[in-house]
Amino acid sequence: PEDTYVSLDHTVPQITPLPDTDLEKALTRFRDVKKGEFEIGRIIPKDSDLWQNPEKARAYMLATYQQLLPLYQLAVAQ
């Protein structure tokens, strides 16, 4: 999804939009660096209407998981 972000270090507040991320480089680092990280996801703002509707929030989160799962599978396959 367009609103997907990547973080390579949870201790740094920097996140990068997925389209601006060099996925090959990020996944290679995740694979080769002992403490390498690869976090990917979507951000739901605190004031989002999704939080008012648990079913919509659940569907949104499940759709996100299904869309991002291939990237994690790629990461562990390399």
C-alpha cells in the first residue's frame, strides 16, 4: 500500500515510505547483519476513525498483514 513505511532501526524515529526504500539493500542488511532490523507497516493515526470501529480496524490490519507478508517471506528466503 502507498501508506506503508519501513524502519531499519527501532531506536531511531526515522521511517521511510516504502516506495523510497531500497528494498534489496534493506533486506540484504536484515539478512547479513546480526542485529539488523526490518520493520514494515502502516501507521494508523491516533485520531483515525478506524479506532472507533473495531471491525473496520481489524479488517484494515488483516489486509495490511496479507499485503506485507510476501516481503517478510522474501526476507527469510534469501
